[in-house]
Amino acid sequence: MNDLQDRQSHIPEQSINTDVMTDVMIVGAGPTGLALAGQFVRYGIDFVMIDKREGVTPYSKALGIHARTLEIYEQLGLAQQAVEQGAIAEKARLLKSGEGRAELDLSNLGAGLTAYPYVLFLEQSKNEQLLYDYLKRNGKTVRWQTELTSFSQTEEKVTAQVKTVDGTSQRLEANYLVGCDGPKSPVRHALGLEFAGSTFERVFYVADAQIDWHLPHDAVQVCLSKDSLLVFFPLKGENRYRIVGTFPEAFSKDEGDVLYAEIEQRIQEEVELELDVHDVEWFSTYKVHSRHVSNFSAGRCFLAGDAAHVHTPVGAQGMNTGIQDGYNLAWKLALVLNGKADKTILETYNQERLENAKHLLQTTDRMFEVAASSDWLLAFLRTHVLPLIAPYLFRLDPVKHFLFPLISQIGIHYRYSLLSQQAGDEPFKVKAGDRMPYFRVEGESIYDKLHQPKFHWLIFSNTPSDFHALKTELDSLDLDLVDFNFISLDSQIVEAFGVDNAFNVFLRPDNYIAFISTEISPNRVKLYLKNLTT
């Protein structure tokens, strides 16, 4: 008997209340769960979301918000608010032995690739509040102080028992369940899914505090060391910083035994300049795991976010990846629940996101080795060579066009997915399975045309008559799942796609390319949608 079932066995039968029916039950109201719920609001899907906490986290925890997440927030009408509340990473300053050795311009690293060509520092607490407020504005909420005690599933439904803080138990029935319940995920344990990987023996520390020193509050301060990592991220507010660091490999204490005084001493030793760390809002120590599940789903139950994958904090990938998990899953569940697609489409959630998780862990592991390894060669390159070449490299477009898609997650693709039809994409720079490239149309982002929670059929042509004939034909097919746009072919579009004659792009609801071709016909659109139902 698993822990969930064992706990349920001690709940008196008389305390169980009336059943609740819903489309989807979401377990966990962190950024992943809240973002998933926000997508369900867009698609009109009913859900019940529970969390054993009292409310949104008061701690900053995850910090970096990347371009792909802001593109998702844009569809919820939250991107501008997020940018206003956060701080754009303008530059990074490399420090060694208490002196600045180099500065890197980060403010426009992804220019021309997205409407958000930067990294935004916005604490997890503020992200959760943004998303939670969005739910409340749309008549939804979270059942706080409510814990999942057991669940079971059949081919038709998931049945769960939940318990509130006062001991009241309730039975919930849902078509599907999504576990967004963190790295220790009770849902994952109950499903028996393997969470294989490794644990870094380094002890990490994190703290939010004010720092008085001679350095300006205008950059990410990176301390270059031969055997550890120490980074100061500027936050909104006078001299406020997020401090992230590691103890050296020789440090033998368990994370739970580390005192704050030891963290502060370590910071002083690493920085090698006069500073005063004060007004500490919170701090934590931990060891980092690098793990992912064997499968993102089991039957009618799914995992997302930290419940499915954990890794080092290098690159600020965790919260963003969880939000993208939910973004990938939401539209597929919506199609199935609305009877517009066969349930086999849900298998592509595991196919697409498991591949991404494997790649993510490999990338973040390598990044951590480069940033903090005590290997003599890596340490030499990091402390002596990097300050000399990094400013030059960061000015080169090829370097920026490699690094930014990798870090910002706009470079994630699903080319090998069953939902990506490759036929016809040979002449194009972008392929089926890629994210829709960014460009501007009449001064506005192409993404401004892609807010509706539908498939998008885009015709690029300089022949307006093509539009009227195709629109009439599309309307006759009564394809209510498809939003249609005609866009004049200009030099920006030719540059983005690599062709200069008329073509069409069919986008999934998450704005990844389903197919792209110079052969323009509603019949292919109709066939693609028909294949989803069989």
C-alpha cells in the first residue's frame, strides 16, 4: 500500500463529503500548476486545483523568466505586467579577486528573434501572484490547505480523495489528473514512475538580501573562482540582490546543518572586496538533483514541472520548463475533452516533453561543469580566458543566435513529433515542429495575431485574390478550430522562412509549426485535423 493510500485509510468515513466532478484535477498550485490552469481558462476547460499550502509562496525561489515564457504570458495578457514588475538583465560583470575583469551586454541578446530579447528577473512569488490573480479575475480559484490523500484511475476517469486542514475529506472525480506537486511529488510516487538520475554532492546556497558595496546595482555580478560558483542577481528595490552560490567540493556538511554565518563567510571569501550583506529576507541551502521521469504520463494521469524533472539552477530553466510543460499539455487535453481529437494525441505530450527534459538535463549539467567545476583546465579557462574573450564573443551575431535560443527556450523544437508533418518543408529555413519565427507585420509582432486558442492557418502571398478564395473555401468546411490570416509577403518574411514565393504555415495552438509548404490548400488543413480524431 502506498503512502497516499495508507494515509487515506485512517480518515473516518463519516467525514467524506459529496462528490465533485470536473474535467481536470490539478495537484499543486506553484508556477506550473497555475500556468496550466491559466491555459484551461483560455480553452474553457473546467478544473479543480488543490494545494496543501496556505497560498502563493512568499519566497522568491525561481527568478529568471525567459522569452518563451513571456510569449506564453502574452496570450494571457500578462506579459507587460510581468515586465513592469521585473528587472531586465542589462549586463553581466565578471569579477575576479575583487576586481571587474569584463562586462557583457545582455540587454538585447535576442534582438530580432522575439519581442522579449532579454532575461527578465521576476521572483517566483510574483509570478505565482500574477497567475493566481488571472485565475481569480476569470472566476477560478485554488483550494488552498487541501491535500491529496489517495487516487485511483480506470479507463474512464480518475477518482481522488482530498483532505482539508480541518480534517474534512472529499471525493473528486475527474477525466484527467495532472501532478504539478514538486520534486517529491506524491502523484509520481503513487504512479510508480521512475525518477532516475544523480545528485550533485555540492551544497548550494541561495539568499535574498541587500548589499552595500561600491559596485553599481546595474548588472549580474559573477565571481570567477577555481572551484565554486557565486552570482549576484539585481532585484527591484534599492541594493536588493539574489545571491546564488556553491560551497567547494571539499565542504563536507549536510545542507541542513549549514548556518547562515557560514554562507556569509563564504561570500566574503569569494568576493574579495568590502561589502555588507544585511536585511536578509530568506536563505536556503540544498543539494541539486539531476533527474527526470521515465514517462510523463500513466493512464489518465500526467506529470509536469519539478514533479517530472529537476536539474541545476544554472540558466534559470526550471520554472520556465514547467510552464512550457503545461502549455504543451493544455491544448491537447482541451481537444480531447471537447471531442475534437482522439485521446492518442495525449501520447505526444510524453514524446515531446520527455525528449526536451533529457536534453535540458544534459545542457544544465554541462553548464554547471563549466561554471563551477574544479577541473584545472576548466578552472583556468573560466578564470583567465573567459574574461578576455567573452565581451568579444557576446558582440557576434552567430554567438548570440546560438546562445539566446538555447537559454530562452525559443529554440526548443518538436521536429520528431508525430504531430509534425515534414512533407513540403524542404525549401524552408524553419521546419515542421519548430516554434513560429518572430517578425513584425505592419509594425506589430506576428504573435499579436496568434492569441486565439486555436490552430492558425497563415497564408503568405502578394496576391490578395488568394485570400478571398481560400477564406471562402475554408468557411465552407466549417473548421471552427482554425483561425485564418492572410499576410503580405515582404523582405522580413522572406528572410525568416528562406523562400520568396507564396506559401502557407499551419500552426498548432501552442504556435509550433504543424506543417509548412508552398502548396496552399484547405484540404491539407482538413486532413491534418481529421487525423487528430482517428
